[in-house]
Amino acid sequence: MNSLIIEATKYTPEISFDCEQHTLGIKGKSYPENTSVFYQPVFEWLEEYLENIGEQNITVNMELIYFNSSSSKVLMDFCDVLDEAASDGKRITLNWIYEEDDEDALEFGEEFQEDLESVTFNLVEKAPER
Amino acid sequence: MQKENSIFSKEEDTLKTAESLLKGEAVGKETLLKEYKGLLKNYKKLLRQTKTVTRVSDNQQRKLNRILERLGRYVSFQLFKKITHEKGNVEIKPQRKKLTVFFSDLKDFTYTSSHMEGEALSEFLNFYLEIMTQIVIKWGGTLDKYMGDAIMVFFGDPEFTSDEDHALRCVSMAIEMREKMKDLQKKLYDLGYQEPLHCRMGIATGYCTVGNFGSSERMDYTIVGTPVNLASRLETAAEKDEIFISHETWGYVKDKVICDPPKELHLKGFHQKILAHKVVRLKKEGEDNVLLIDDEEKGVNLKIDFSKIPKEEIESIIRRLEVELK
């Protein structure tokens, strides 16, 4: 299985899913013209990855500055897939990364956190980039 | 649109399954129960997600409103409307337009501010600019920029009415600013500002190029052209609490504004002498700046237009009359 790398654009986040390091990162803005088309390969990769993974610890880093409503629906589906896998015994940690002073990003993280039962969810504050 | 809906493809599949079960014949109780459980599970998930999306969306909306409120403080009211109301890219192509341009600053403020602490200076400037900006908004001027204590405003773009109206609104705005400044002087003195502060203003009308100027990184909606330089030079030439208007501006407002007779000024950057009119005040209803005595029987026919004849010449006429009477 290959890692999945999609470079960020003005409207879409950077996707860096590393199947060797077992770190899955989504970083940037997300308001694609067609949300389902953009995230389709992400879900396909994730499903294949979760089917083949064993006991390894998986770290998911989500660092989103802005996302539209359809992206938030898709990201919740993404978190649900992870949560279901975690309830089946996969060891998944999800880090919701937000910049210091970005109260909105923190609030979004808390909203996502409420919906997840089995994933280990961390709200991670990051110092602003200079 | 249809493609966009496919983010709900799983939910749509669940509905289809439920509907086909109802259409089907003789479905076993066990199958029905299994499908019902599946439907319930999906419904719960959908409700949870809907709640979250609604909250997230409301938060985004609040965030957007906050950003818009802040943006409104940094760009002119008119430009803000253009940015928020127009779809697509806001492209303001440079175009030639007749505008009335206004400049003001505080006389000797550089000297005064050199005695002030940074905090006191910023507090004062914000106080002063806030009050003056409210007057700009009231008269519908486009606030171009602040440059320290200086304010640049123009009339005629993005909203165009008529050249006369732009000039009159601009002069009226300047008069109100000057009146406000008198109130402020007392208030500032009471607040501990030792030096009385005075404004000076310059106004000019003429063709300018208006639009977005700058680089791809940073654009400024502003104007360039001779009237901009002229208004700025007239402001510099004005004494404390004076408003100098160009001859063209005067042409538009002369029936509604009382001005002193024009002066010929040598202004930097202008080869020819420039006629500048000093604004006294707005005319009252039916008021004229002309003295007219017309009595043919008594042989008197006198007309004095105070906006044209300098004070010294009137005094010389009075002296001649006094000599004649003696």
C-alpha cells in the first residue's frame, strides 16, 4: 500500500497519509468546489488502510483553519470511520490542532470531540507561526 | 448540485433500502427488524451530525460577521458595500471621473505631537479621527486614507450624483468639521492638551483617475490626478481654521456658500497662479452676498458682490465717498 499525498490548494487542505509512520494528517483550508469528489480518494485510502492495519498506534493530526459546511459533514464521516475502527479495537489517537488564541478552531474541536466515543481525542494548542 | 449531494450517499442508500422494503412483498419479521435497527442507527448518526454541522455553521456565521464588522473599520463604507454585495472578484478598473477632493490636517501638529507620549498621541488621534470620520460618513464622502493627523476624502465615486452636489457636500462637510473643531478645542484643553489645535483644509474639483492601485499582494482603492495635488497644496496654504477651495469648486458652490474674494496663490508643483477662495460659511435661505441699491429717482445704482471685491477695495470706495460727502 502506498502513502497518500495530496498537496494543498487555495481551497483544499494538504493530505499526508503515511502508511509506514502511521500518521494521517489533514492540514489547511477546506472548501472544495466538490467536497465528495475531493474526499473520495481519502475515504478509499482510509478504508483500505484500516482493513490492513494491525496493532500499531495510529496518529491522526487534523489542523484546519477554515472549512465549509459540506466539509464539516465529510470530516464528521471521516471521524466516524475512525471511531468505528477504534471501537473494533484499533488504537487511534486524533489530535485536533488549533492555533493559540483561535477560539473558533478550539470550539470546532470540542464539537467534534463530543461525537467521538472510542478514539483518543486531544485538543492540541500550537504556538502561532511567526 | 447533484454531485455535491453525494456527500449524503450513505444516507440516501439507507433510505432507498427502507423504501424498497416497504414496496416488497411478504418481508419476514426478522429482516424487517434488522433493517429497522439499521435505519434507527443511521438516523441517530444523522441527527448527531446535523446538530454538529448546525452548531459549526452558526459559529462560522458569527465568525464571518465579526470579520465583516472589523473589515468595515478598515475600508470606506462605499467600498465595503462593493466588496460585500458584489459577486465574484471585486475589480475596480481605473477610470477617469470628475471628483471633489478634500484634504485636512492639524496645523503644527508635528510640533505638538513631539511633546506627547506615544500612548497619549494614539489616544488623541483615534479620538480626533473618530469624530471627523463620523462627519465624513454623514456627508457621504469616500474616506480615502488617514496619514497621521491628515485626512483625505473624495466625493463622486463609487456613488455619483452630480458635480454640484459633490462639491457642495464636500464644502458642507469641511464647514461642519471646522465647527466641530471649535468644540473640540475646549474639550481638548480640559483634557490637558496645552496647545490649542487648529485644522486647515483644502478642496479641489477636477478629473481624477479612480480605481485600485498597488500590487497583486496589496491593493488600495484610491485616486490620482492634478486635483489631488491641488487640494493637498491648498490645504498646506491655508492658515489655521481656514478652508481653501479651488476656483472650479467655487464655481459649483458659489450660490450656496459665502466666500471671501479670491486670492492668487503660488503653489508648489503648479506653474500658473492658482485662484483660491476662502470659505466663510453656508448661505442662509434667500441670503445673497450682494449689496444692491437701485433707486433711479434718487440717482443711486449700487451693486457690490462681496465674494468678488477684496475688503481693501471696499474700504477705499468708502474713503472716496467720505471725501465726496465732506
